[in-house]
Amino acid sequence: MTTDDATRAAELRERFAEFASTRDPGLRDRLIEAHLWLADRLARHFANRGEPLDDLCQVSSLALIKAVDRFDPERGVEFTSYATTTIIGELKRHFRDRGWSVRAPRRIQELYLQLGQAISDLSQSLGRSPTIEELSQVTGASDEDVLEALEAGQAYRATSLDAPGEDDDTLGSHLGGEDEEFGNSERRMLLAPHLARLPRREQLILRLRFGDDLTQSEIASRLGISQMHVSRLLAKCLARLHEAYEASER
């Protein structure tokens, strides 16, 4: 570890110690912002295994917020190690919850098959993954039906934990064992209605970041605001979603 790295690590420990004693919302936001890269990296590690990347990013981001809130610096464990365990545990539960196969209505099954071609065509023409609105325009279906079809499609092509993945390993080998800290809790992602209540600009920022996979700099350039402003709005959105998610579990 270089001197600069050691200095940054010491400063980070001090910030977590301060947050543990003060629970300052502003400091909390800064700690979340400083580790969004970790949530993004872990989400990408589980990509191409049957779940949309934007869903995985949302799961990882919410798990990161939970890790920041629950981290105890007095235990002598590095935050990144604690957060990694927490995020992977949430990703594992996400795959488990989505692993059940269900029978969707015929119109949704047909729309899902239609969406497969639409996604392929739009991805080539746009140079990126299409948004829900763009898929809706191409297929003539409502946004709600598109979302329902994509959701049903996950059950239609549920991935076995024994299915081969990268480097001849299996999906199950990446999921690890039970996370004892959260083993007795069942969580469901009920974010859609809460996302709809966010201001339109914040919804757009979330879509650009987790749906279109733009960097914070790219989002700032597109919206004509500073990268720091984007970072703060993103942290604010994720915090609000986390609070709504926690409230839905009570």
C-alpha cells in the first residue's frame, strides 16, 4: 500500500467513526458516493447470468446503503470487505427470489418474444440498451406491459445455479454461503411505485446511470450540471429508495 493509499484509508476510517457517532446525513451521503464504484463493480460481476444489469445495479446500490448504515468501525474490519459481503448476499437473494418459474398470460409471453427481437434491433441501431419507453414505442405495448413481459421473461428463462458460467465455473459457485447476518430476513424489491414518486429529473438520472449505463460525467454533460451535483442527486435518490424499501419491510 502506498503512502497516499494509507492516508486515504485512514481518512475513510475516521469518517466512518464520525458517522457512527453522529449519524450525520451529509456524511452518510458522502460515504455512499465514495463507494458507488464497489456496488457497480459487484453488479457487473454477476451480469450475463439471466438478470438485467440495471436490476443488479439497483440491488447492489441498496445493499451498499444498508452496509454504510450498519457498518461498525469498532470491529476492526475494512468497510470494503464488509460491504462486499453484504452486497453479494443481497445479489444472491435477488437471484434466489427471481428463480421461481411462473406461468405468464399468453399475451405477455408473446410480447416477451417480440421484445427479444426489438431489444436486439434497437441495441444495434442505438449503440446501447433501449429504454422501456423506446421498447414501448416499437412494440406498441404500454410501459406496464413491457415491464411485465420482461419480468415474466426472467421466470421463463430461469437460470439453474448449476449452469456453467465464466471460466468453466457455475453460478452457484459465485453466490457463496448463507449470510448469517441477514439469513432470517426475506426481502422483495418493491421499488417501482417509489421510483414513480421521485422528481422527473431524479428519475432521469437513475435511468441514465443504471438503465443506460452512463457515467456520472456523461450524465452531467447531458443535463448541463456539474458531476458533483449528479453525484449528490444520485446519492439522495438511492437514500430515499432505501428508506422506502425499509418501510415496506415493516
